[in-house]
Amino acid sequence: MKDQHSTHLIQLAIATLFISASGALGKFIDMPTPVVVWWRSILGAIFLLGFCVYKKFNLKIDSRQDALAIFSSGLLMGGHWLFYFYALKLSNVAIGMLSLFVFPIFTAFLEPLFIKVKFDPIYILLGIMVLIGMYILAPEFSLENTRFQGILFGLLSALCYAVRNIISKKLTNNYNATSIMLYQTSILTVILFPVLFFMDTSNIASQYPYVLLLALVVTAIGHTLLVNSLKHFSVSTASIINSVQPIFGIIIAFIFLNEIPTANTYLGGSLILLTVVIESVRSRNK
């Protein structure tokens, strides 16, 4: 049982590493944010559809209630991606990613409202640790400050991400994780299609290698592994373990974008990483 837990933990860690690349890619890709998200969605959907056909997964949706949940989760994933990329553009990879990772706090408080799980008071302590990290990270609290605007967009992204993960966990009881991601990316592709008619898409010719990486590695593989992990962990546990993502993202941004974190970023990030270590140990001992 412990070995099986370790396997699931490793899969979640791989998902976290792959998704971490979204920060650097989102900051680097030179196209309007809704256009980037549309290309990410349609290419991700194509990769996922190919895998579902290859594996002969049943793509039938069983009920209207499930269809509504799938549609809602697709919209929430779209909100998460859009707000997150705006956060990256307004600030930097470190601030954008770390502000997003307030989502474990949202998850811990919202999960008992959606799923029959008992609220664990330890999440209050872990949430406070993340909040302290956010406070250290934040510049002046002014709406005129673009970095503070980035943090606000990161918080909106975090809220969408938390609720999307909770809904996705409920869907994993009846649907394959790859199928769920296919539904979500397909919905987002249709919803965002009109942006192609009034936003500049000409840069895709030079940006397609990075968009392909975003669609395949981050979306099709990374997010599918993350959704699959929800079968084996509570959403709160998976969320807090996934909070190591900003650390990976900051390292990737340093290597490829030469973004050097400040002392406050190191301190705030360390507090977030500490919550990951604590929750990893706790989840293994359950």
C-alpha cells in the first residue's frame, strides 16, 4: 500500500513539474492571452482525442447532470488559464505562479461544501502559512501597481482552479481523466473561437513550437495526470502537494527567461514549499 502511495505521489510530482512550465511559456509566448488559450485548448483537445481513440475510451456522457458539471468545469478551467496568463503578463513568473497558489486555501474550505469529506483543521494552519508567504511576496497594495494587479488576477485564477478541481474529482468517479480533460479543452475551444475574428493571431507562425509545448506537455499530459491523481488523493491534499509548482516554475523561468527572484520571493516561496512537505508526510501516513 505504501509503494502504491509512492507511485501516485510520483505521478502527481511529474504532473506538477510539467504544469510548472506554463509560467515561463505563458510569459514568453507573444500573442494575446485569449488567443494563446484558444490554441492551447484546440491543440490539447486534438492530442487528447487521439489518445482516447487509441485507447478506445468510452466518450459517452451518462446524464444531463454530468454534462452540466463537465461544462462548468470547462468554463472554470478557461477562467483559470485566462486569469493566470494575465497575472504572468502583468507581473513576472514568480509572482504570477505564487499568487495562483493560494488555491489550496480555497480548496480546503470549499471541498467539504461540494464533496462529503470532513474538514481538517490543519488546513487552516497550512493556509495561514501560504497567506504569510503571499504577504511577504506582495509589493505595495495599490491597484495602480501592475505587480499587485498580477496578484489579483492570480487570486481569481486560484479560485477558478480550486472549484474546477473539486468538480473534476467528482467526475473521476465515472469518467476517465483523459476523457474529462478532452471535454474541458473542447468546451473551451468552442467558447473562445470568436476571439480569432477580432484579435491578432499572426504571430502563431513564429510561436507554434512553444504553443505545441504548452498544449502537449502542460495541458494534455500534465493536467491529465493531475486530474487522474484526484482518484487517489483528496483535492485539498493534491492541491497542497501541487503547490511545489511555483518553485519549479521559478527555476524554469530563471534558466530560460533569466528572471532572478528577489529575497522576498525566496522567503514566500519557502513557506509555500514547507506546506507541501508537511502535507506530503501527512497524506502518506493516512
